[in-house]
Amino acid sequence: METFKTIIEPFRIKSVEPVHLSTPEQRAGYLESAHYNPFLLKSEQVIIDFLTDSGTSAMSSRQWAAIMQADESYAGASSWERFESAIQDLTGMPHVLPTHQGRAAERILYGHLGGKGKYFISNTHFDTTRANIEYSGANAIDIPVQEALDMDSSYPFKGNMDVQQLEKHVAGLGAKNISGVILTVTNNTGGGQPASMKNAREVSAVCRKHGILFILDACRIAENAYFIHEKEAGYTGSSFKSIAQEMCSLADACVMSAKKDALVNMGGFLALRSNELAAACTQLLIITEGYTTYGGLSGRDMEAVAVGLEEVFDPSYLKYRITSTTYLGEHIRKLGVPVVFPIGGHAVYVNARMLYPHIPVHEYPGQALVCELYRKGGIRSVEVGSVMFGKYDADKKLIPAAMDLVRLAIPRRVYTQSHIDYVVEVFEKIIAGKNNTSGYKITWEPEFLRHFTAHFEPVH
């Protein structure tokens, strides 16, 4: 196969959506009206939207064509059969529960398994996962490998779980009190870093030895498979899909937000091996989502998911996807922007605490960066740090997160090379003005998932 320095987008654009350009003065007003929280901005006020890669993909002509043949029958629709078949083919699990998105699957599974005195252990829980677990009364414990704490090392699988720590937690907590061990691929909170097949195999072995449920959070499993193919010995001759199937074969359950690697705008599922667990979760599905053959989805959604789960494993697509993300990360790194390295699959993570060492953690340097990115370039991003994961002690003093990161999550098949080059230019302005950037304080927050709706004000 011919090789070129330039990796082009492996698609042509057939439909366009306008981007509303704005001035710095306009954006300053928009940001103030949104209480300095980019979640509260209107989409037309955003030039480049890196808030999330969830549900923001551009669907293909094949997906749109499949939507037109959708069967919207309440029960036993042919669209359900195609959806179920695609998921069974990927996961190898007989029981498939359709949900409107990943957090609904999490609510069903973790709500059933959780409760006071119960524990879930993960490489790193993401925000909605942790919230669903803690809402049930259970505890969420993160045990990433030590290599994940070194942002600049070239260790290829920083998304791995620390297996020795897992064994210690099992011994200390008791296997009967651990409701599940969750391996998230790729590890979103940990910088979009992949987990290796070796690590998944070791985690699975520990769970089987102690009779603990092993759950795979597979929302970016195709991207994780790409990294295994490229970086783990023994997989260069394997297809991306076969790698994903092998990883699923190690798990007892699989949760997926299809809004990521199924390339759709809405959808998710819970797949299970256990007949007993499936029966219990199916009852919760019917109560909270819908009937077993549609859950929270229309036939149109299910058709799009079935096609997306095929398209996402296309080698040209995955190479383009990972290369374009790496391009952004490496270019801003050359500017002196501290990023999590190696660059992850779906996003670039900037270490705002290192970028703004003069901003104390209780003034949320990550929130300062997301505001500066919007003010200077109309780029919407999200803080993954002490706003999202920080806690308070008994005296209401902030217990900060381990790192204050800002995630630039890149929607799939949406932006072109010139959009990415524009983002690099905005970071040039960020670097030039970083010493004059000040922190923020929270003026209002909800009890759970505060980053979605909290209000902020500049400190100075």
C-alpha cells in the first residue's frame, strides 16, 4: 500500500452545516451570560465544538439509507434484529438490552448491582459512571497503573488497570462486597489512553478467580483496538474487529454508549452473559427505558447503530481518526502546551495545572483554560479535573482531583484539517497570554455532576 505524509479524510462531504463566526467581544458577552460554563452556551455561539465526542459524529450515507428502511414496530422489529445481531457479533454475549445511551445502561446495571457497602473498581471511572454508582450508595475506586501518572512518558498503555492493586482491594474489601470490576477502553478520564489485551486478560483472570463480575465499558473499543494493533506484540496481523471481539470475550458484561464508536447521535446497550442477571436488568429496562426490543431507541436509531458498528472498524477510517487526533496533540505540544502523552484516540488532554502554575487548584485552572479557549477562539471544551471530580471535606474545603485536565474531544468525521490548524493557532494565543490568565470560583452548583450546570465567576 502506498504511503504519504498527508493522511486525508477517507470520505467526501455531501451535506454542510454553517459555522457562525463571532468576534472576541461577542464571545466575552456570551461567556458571561453562560455563567462562564461552556455547557450553558448555545451551539450557534460556538465555532469549534470539542465539548464531547459523544453523539456528535457525522453519520454516513449508508447510515442515512439504513434509517429510511427502519421498522418502528413496538415489538420484534426487524431493525431490532439487525441491532441485536451486530452487538452479539461484537460482544459474543447472548443478552442485549437496548438503551437510549450509555448512562442508561449504567443506571440499570450499577443500580441493580450497587447499594451501600458495595464497591466498584475501575482503571478510572468517568463522570456519569461514578455518579450512577455513587447515587446507588456504592463506592467507586480508581486504580490506574502508575505509568498513567507520568504525563510525558511514552508508555503505550496508560489506560491499564493496576492488577496488583486490584488483588489488594479484593483481599481487603472481600470479593463478595465488590459488585464489579470495570475496564474502560479507552480510558477517558485517564487521557483517552488505551488498555492492552494483556491487561484485560489479567484483570479477567483475577475476576474469575474470585467470582467477581468483569465489565467492559466499550464505548471506544474500536479506537482501543487500533492501539493494540499498532503497539502490542502479536496483533499486527489481526483485524481491528477481531481484536475488539477478543477483548469482549474476556468480560461477563459490556456497557456501551453507541454515541462514540458506533458513530451515531443517540443509542447505547447493555450486553450480558448471565441469564439471571439479564432477567433482573430486563425488568429495569422495561420500567425505565421501554420494551425489550427497542428500549430507549427508535428503529431508526437501531439501524444506524448496526451500520456504524461495521463502519467503525474500517482500517482507513481508524487510521484517519487516530492520526488527526495525534496531529492536533503533537502540534500544540510543540508550542509548549503540556498534554497527556502519548496522544489518545478521541481527544487531546491539556494539563491546565501545569499550563497555569500561578492559578491555585481551588481557583480551578482547568475552568480558566476552557474559558480562555472559548474567549480567544470560540472553541468549546470541557474541564476534566477538580470541577468534575473534586470533593469537599467536612469543612467544605476542596479536595482537588489528581490532575486538572482540559479535554478537547474531537467529533468523528466532522472537522477538516483547516479546522484543526485553526485550533493550533488559538493555542498560540493561549500561550502568549497565559501569565495574565486568572482563576474562577463556583457561585452555584448541584449535588451531582456539577460541571454540567454549575455557575462560575472570575476571581480577579
